[in-house]
Amino acid sequence: MKKMYITTPIYYVNDEPHIGHAYTTILADVINRYYKSIGYKTFFLTGTDEHGLKVQQAAVKNNVTPQQHVDKHVIAFKNIWKKLNIDHDFFIRTTDANHQNKVKFALQTLFDKGEIYLDEYEGLYSISEERFITQKEADEGDFREIKKIKEKNYFFKMSKYQDKLIQHIKENPNFIKPESRKNEILGFLDKPLNDLCISRPKDRLEWGIEIPFDTNYVTYVWFDALLNYISSIGWSENKNFESWWPADYHLIGKDILTTHAVYWPTMLMALNVPLPKTILAHGWWIMEDQKMSKSLGNVIKPLDLAEEFSVDSLRYFLMRNMVLGQDSSFSRASFIKRYNSDLANDYGNVINRITILIKKNFDGLCPEPGKYDKTELELIKLCDDIVNKVEKNMVKLKIHDALEAIFSLIREINKYLELKQPWKTIKVDKSQKGDAATCLYVSVELLRISSELLFPFMPEKTRITINALSQEISHNLEFGIIKPYCSIEHPGALFPRIEND
Ligand code: MSP
């Protein structure tokens, strides 16, 4: 059986979950559900990044221990993923004992191999980003709370892997996606790569994983956090690891590309672990030309929208309105526009029309079709073509194109109903196998297939729709599955139009 291992970044536990976090996690969930639907064995990992200065400071401020602080905050992430129907297989916390042991094991292994050394370093340190930065980075102004720091620290010999990494990126065109991000990293690697400072003295930061060979230090948060991708699946201890690793997709936002495409692969090279297959960096959700972030105070809370307009419509909007890799702007108006045009007018309307007509005219039982005419045969063929197109787009992760293809099918059903006008022909001929019966059977089947295709995106509403047709989610995309005379119910208004907002 083919496998799919997909990960999201592990989110800073201190932050309140927002649309940006929800986007990456929903995207991973959609891809994971899709691969499951086509028969893959899948593993979907998400979690929280729980060490570092910001957590330590917040705990002090709230008069609790850092552990108490993270235990309280992790609940918000766990709850939101549950509400948004995120079907992850494991939720990693970097404070888990297993993860901490694996980080220590990795450090000790690298130290024993001579890949880590102690050195004195003087440089600019960004407290907000928790890393040393270059003068150029400081001048560019993207970093806050910059201090000059001189101290002894442990360094990982990252520079040693520069040429090997460049070669790997060039030889594996899918390693960093999209292409523009790959070029960005190759540009970054044009300049000499520094070694990576992987420790923090305890007198400056206590809340971290202790360095196993020097108890005066804790591990740098990124070195700790990146290892979650292998510590979660049994690295260094059992065979399960090989059945999942290498990861098929590390989904990340473009803001954390360097850590994933430079630090992480060089760490893996030094540990003798194969590299992930694809690091996929998506763009940002922008609010009025600015990245959405807590510090800018322009955060949209995903749950507010989900509660107001349904979880599925939020999932749909986020997947439909962002071209993977590019930035996309978010506004309440764009959400409502998309909702009304695609969900209320197209999908919702087709569900209502078909189920109400069958309820009224065929006693709520699926009609039996007669012989298909040219229009119907062409429509069934078109459905098949669209199913293939969706599959092609999904495996290329052209998510918005896959959705556009599914909605082209839904619009075809509406057009077909307009053409055949079963609400008129039914007045003349209500018989089984008659024109209206045939039209409604074809429409019901196409509605079932469209709903199956939409299932990874909108698991709740599509299940309700498919159940209303007396079916279970089966992932069967062939035409002609529903047996005539089964019960067809009207599932109620699943996507009521949003008026006068
Ligand atoms: N803890 C690190 C990741 C460690 S992974 C080994 C981190 N966490 S974070 O909480 O800041 O989350 C970062 C991720 O959230 C981004 O990479 C991106 O996936 C998502 N987003 C945060 N803000 C975003 C937007 N405004 N738009 C889209 N996604 C963004 O970095």
C-alpha cells in the first residue's frame, strides 16, 4: 500500500490560533483526507512548539511555572483542531518526554561524531525570533528586540553540508516547492553558510531541553522543534519509522523556509537520516496589505467565522481563495462573496432542487432512469473527465484548480436541470424511466459524485448530503452507484444565503 506522511509546522503554544495557523492545518487535513480516499496509508502530524524565552517570560508574568503555562495554552490548539474537523494522527508537544529524549539523543550523537563544538561568539541576537541575526537582517528591519550578545555556545557544523545541500536541491526538483522558493534558497546558499548556534546558556534561558553533555545550557528552540518530524514517528528506536519516513510533505509558511530548507536538511545529513521528499511553502494571508499576526493586532479568529457561517464554509473559502504558494488577501466581504456564489447559489441550490423535486414528485424515492439521450451520455462522460482532472490537480497540489473543476461539475448539473426542466416535464409524465425520472436520477448521481469529490474539503456537509441520498461516504466516483427506489431526503438548507451583511 502506498503511504503519505504529511506534517504542519508545530505552532508556538503561546499564540492564539488564527487564520494563518488554521490555513496550514486545514490544507494538511484536506491533502491527508484526499490521499486516504484514494487508498493510501496516511500519517498526519501537527502539534505545538513549547520551549523558549517567550513562554518563560509569559509564565513569570502569570505567576505560574512554564509547564503549567504550556499545559493551559495547548488546550486552545487541541480544541480548535477538533472544532475544525482536523483528523490528525498524532499531536506532538515538544515538552513530551519522548520528544525530549530524542532531542538529547540527537545532540549526543552529533557531539560524539564531532559535529558539534563549543565556541565564543559575539553577535546580534533577536529576542523575538530567538536567534542570532546578521547585520544585514537587522538593517532590513524585520526583526525586533535586537541585542548585542557575547557568549560561549555550542555550534553545529552546518557549513560543512553547504555543497551537499545545494547538490541535493538541484538534483531533486520537488525538494523545495514552489520553484520561486527553491530559487530563494539557492540564492541564500550562494553566500557562505555559517555554523548554527544550537545552545542557549541557562542564565539567559532556562525553559528548554537540557544539553546532555553540558548542563549549563539548553537547546536552541528551532533545533528542538525541527526534530519533532522524526521524534513523533519512532526515530532511532523502531521499524515503524522507516514505514513513514521520509516525509512526503512538510507544509510550512514562507516565513519559516530557511529553517526548514537549510537547518533541517543539514541536521538530517549529519544524523545520517534521509531528507524529506518535499518542503512546500505557502504564502501569507494578508489583511489590508499586512501579514496577519498577533503583534500587528489584525488577527482574524477562525472560530468566529466557523461559528457564524459553518466550519465547512471556512475550510472551503481558505482552500478556494489561496493559490498555493502565493499570498492572498482576506476580508469578510471576500468570504461572503465566495460563500454566496459557490456554496449558496451553486452547491446548496443543486442539493435543494434535486432533493425537493424527488420528495414532491416521487414520494422521496430515487427514480429509475430510462434510456440516456445524447445530452446525458455527454454529461456522464464530462463527469468522468472532471473526476480525472480533479485527481491530476490534487496530486500536483493545485488545490484551487481541483475545486474549480468540482464546481464546474456542479454548475453543469444546474445547467442540465435548466435544460431538461423536470419540474415542467413531470406534469406530463411522472412515470419511472420517463424523461423527468431519468433527469433526476442522473442529477442525483452527479450530486453524489460532486459531494464525494468535495468530502476532503467539507467533511460535514458532504456527509449530510450523501447520507440524505441513502449512501455512506464510499469514495466511489463511478457513475451509477445509487440504486433506484432508495429513499432521498431533503437535508435542509445546508448553505443559507448570507443577506445584507
Ligand atoms: N514554531 C514555529 C514552527 C516550528 S516547525 C518545526 C513557528 N510557529 S508559528 O506559530 O509562528 O506558526 C508558523 C506557521 O503558521 C507559518 O509557517 C504558517 O504555516 C502559519 N502562519 C502564521 N501566520 C500566517 C499568515 N498570516 N498566513 C498564512 N500562514 C501563516 O513558526
